[in-house]
Amino acid sequence: MRRLLWLSVVAAVAIAYPLLLSSPFQQRLGALVLLYAIAASAWNIVGGYAGQVSVGHVVFFGCGAYAAMGSYAKFGLSPLFGIPGGIVLAVVLAAIVGVPTLRLSGHYFSMATIAVAETMRLIVTNTDYLGAAVGLSGPTVPRNIFDLSFLSSLPYYYLFLVILAITLLITWWMANSRMGFYLRAIKDSERAARSLGAPASRTKLYAFMLSAALTSVAGALYAMMFGFVDPESGLGILISVKILIMAALGGAGLLFGPLVGAAILVPLEEISNSWLGGKGAGLTFVVYGAIIVLIARFQPGGILSLFKRRGKPGVDTGASHAP
Amino acid sequence: MSFVLVQVIVGGLLLGAVYALFSSGLTLVWGMMNIVNFAHGDFVMLGMYVAYVVYTLMGGGPILGAPLATLVLATLGVVVYFALIRDIMKGPMLAQILGTFGLALLLRYSVFWWFGANFLSMPQDIVGGTYAFAGLRIEASRLLAGVVALLVTFGLHLLLTRTSLGSKMLAVAEDATAAQLMGIRPDTMQAIAWAIAAGATGLAGALIANFFYIVPTVGETLAIVAFVTVSLGGFGSVPGALVAGLLIGVIESLSGYLIGAVYKDIVVYVLFLFFLWFRPQGLMGKM
């Protein structure tokens, strides 16, 4: 009951935010928080719930972004039509990477995901069809509403809010399904889970593919909002890093962890960029690095895990408890 | 075989020896503590910048820069071990990966912030000119880097297999509790391992700084090279890292020459994924 109350408060604040704080900067900030929250929530499925730390998630982000922009730039269709293609691409790629590496210890998985992301970035940077280093652009002037090209950030804000709600709903449903129980068991002890008959490799792979599909949607939305994608913004390793840090800061393996992380880090980055200008880009990532080191060292469960003890232990989320 | 091809292969071997040097640091830490240092490439990057600073401030070449970089990085390794690694080692996987990855970002962007994103380089003749030998032309800086790296990597292998320090370290790697019962301090041994591993990256960085481009993000590429080398050579194996490092140096040079410079990294990364698919225990190692 209390949780339902909290949930409606959060929902009400999220719906009212861009109407109360209605300057273009604030609306854009809100939209960006939601966008990164979608990507980080998607990462959370495999990184938090399944405990498999993907450092190359940007590759799925890029699948979505390039598919969305490609469907406009190559076929003259609305970027929306690229979304299913991006999802298929991301899921297939996830299977190719996941099948061999998810059998191995988690380090291999992390390294493999980095290598895949960097390989894709290098290939795309050298592929003229995909715009090489320049990238692909979306519609400059919207032909109709389906081009999803708006001047104001407000429509994006509500679109992202709906997608985030769907993402969280899927995550919640997954966490409480048989798959969620398997994942929690595997994360605690894969050997024990296997010996009790949980199909470990398959479950981790499904989580990875689901996460890839949702990340691809986030990538497509990102490209639509910014109107273009290039190898750095669509496939750069720093996007992976941002996604991962947001989820880990808020609380990996907790439903609302990624949203909390995004709500802290996105404003931090936007403000430091607008204050420090170009020089700020380096400093922002120094701060990011310091934050991750501190979380890893002192609070690997993330900020939300601080509050968790007060509630009923072990409800619904399968938080990462330090052993 | 044409001379050019021989030239390319020799160049690859010399660079590969440096890859072997810094990768043996990664494989040592990985084999001993089962922790992957995602900041390893950025340690090499720091070694390069130390050498660069030594050159710009004091005008010193590698004779001064290499030992200093080794020392600075070895110290950093010990600090990192006691401040971070010792605690996250016992923590969950997420903490281990986040911890060293965060460290990588912290180092990379501190350097970025301080030195800027520009490509820096050392003067071409800092070590000496170019030698002509039986029709091959070899830059002195590359020759120095290759030979020193080869010797040090081999020395590291001897240290681990032939000395009592090496035996103690292997004992800790095998079973830290049992080693402790035999009067070996795991903490000290692991700190020494970090000093050696980081010192090796410092030396490697100072050696390649003489002919490589120096840029804050170079660590990312080098980290992947180290991962490939370690996964190819089998984790925990210094001889494996040596063979794999040389092999990757040659493969990289050959693909750069035959297919094109932009594709040489892609070839190495794809090779890595291929190995993860089919032979995750590496060429020589066992799981």
C-alpha cells in the first residue's frame, strides 16, 4: 500500500515536472534524464538483475540510433520504422556475443562487450554507406507528426516518460516472473542455481537479449531527439560508461535505481558542461570516474540500497548484496 | 619473401615485445587475484606521459624517463592496491569491474583535462637515428623498446619461477589462506604483484612513448590489446603472454600493411572475439 502511494507520488511529479519547470533548458534536462533512465534501466536487466556487467551496451544503442536515422536517410521513411529493425539487429548481436561469453566468468563477458562495441565503432567509422565519421542525419524539417521531429522538448519528454514506464513495467514483470527468480539465484551462486536445475546460460542470454532490445529503443529515441547520429554519439564507449554508472549509482538490480542515477548524473553533466564549456567535458568524466570508484569501494549496491534495509528484506528486487 | 614483408614482420615483433611486457602485468594480477584491471591500458598511457614530462621538463631521454616511469607507476600500483583493490577483491563482481573501470576513467580524463586531447610526440631522434641492417631499416627507438621489453618480460618469468619471492607469490595465488599459514603475508605479496604489474606498464609506456602517438585515450586501445594477449596466452601465464604478444604485434603489422592501417585494430578485436568463442583458455593456458 505504501509503495503504491510512493509510486503515485513519483508518477505525479514526473507528469507535472515539465509544466511546473517550463523553461526550454529544464524541459530538455527532464527529457534527457528520462532518456538515460530508459537506457540505464535496460542495462539494469542484464547488469543489475543478471549480474553480468556489460561495458559495451552502446553497441545496442547504436543499432537503434543507426536503424532509426538509416530508415530516414536511406529509405525516406519515418525514423519510427527503423525501431523494429534496430531491435532485431540488437537482439541478433546480443546472441552472437552472449552465447560464447555468458558461459565464461563475468570478466570475459565485460571484455568481450568492450571489444564488440569498439569493433562496431571502427567498422561504422570506415563504412561510407553509414556516413562514416560524419554519421547520418534525420529529417531537418518534419514532413508529418510521424517524423517525431519537434522543436520543443515537451513532446519528447512525454514520449520518453511513456517508454520509461513501459521499460520499468517489463523489468518489474521480469523480476517477478520465473526468469527473475532464476536470475537472482544465478547471481547469488551460479553453481548452486545450476545444480538445482535453473537453466543458467539460457536465462542470462534471454536477459541480455531483452536488455539489448530495450537499449536499442533508447538509441533510436536519442537519435530522433538530436536529429542525427555519428560514431561518437551512437557507438562511443563513453555512452556505455554513462549508462552503466547511472544504473550503478542509483542501485544496480533495483527497479528505480537507474532513474535515480540518471536524475543525479544528467543534471550534473549538463550543468558542468554549461559552466565549464569545452574544458568541462574532461572534468565531467574525472568526476564520473571518481564517483564509480567510490561506489565500488564503499556502496556497491548503489544509493537506493541505503534505504532498502528499512523495508521488508528481499522483496521483489533482488538487490546486489555484498557477500 | 620481399624485403618489405620482412621489414613489416620485424617491426611487428618489436612492437609485440612491448605488448608482451605490459600484458604480462595484466596476466600476473589476473592469475594471482582473479581480478581484471580495466585501467591497465591507462597505466601504460600514464607511463607514456611520465616519459613525455621527463623529456619536456628535464630534456631527459629514455635513460632517465624509463626508470622514472617504472618507479612512478609501481608506486601507483601499490597505492591502488591498498586503497581500492584490496577491498573490492572481496566484493561482488560488479564492484570489481566498476572499481577498476572508474579508475581508468579517472586517470584518462585527469590527463585529458591537464594535457588536452592533442596528439603529442617525442622528437624522432631521441634515441638515435635509423639503423640499416641487411637491407632492413630499423628505428633505434623501436629496437630499444623491443629488446628491453623482451629482456624484462623474460626476467619477469625468471623472477616468478626461479626465486623465493616468485614461489611465495605463486603460493598466494594458489591458496592465500594456506600461504598465510606457512608464514607468507598475502597482502604483501599481492601488493608486490601490483607494483610489478604497474611497473611493467610504466616501463612499456616509456618505451613506446619514443615512437607512438601520445594521447589520453590511447589506453583504451592498449587495454584491448592486453586483453587479447592475455586471453590468447592463457591467463596467469607470462610465457603465454610473451608468445601471444609477439604474435599479435606481427598480426597487427601485417594486417596494417596488407589490408590498411584503419583495419588493424578491427583484425585484432575480431581475433579476440574469435578466441573467446572457440578457445577461451588461450593457446597455451588451461582453465
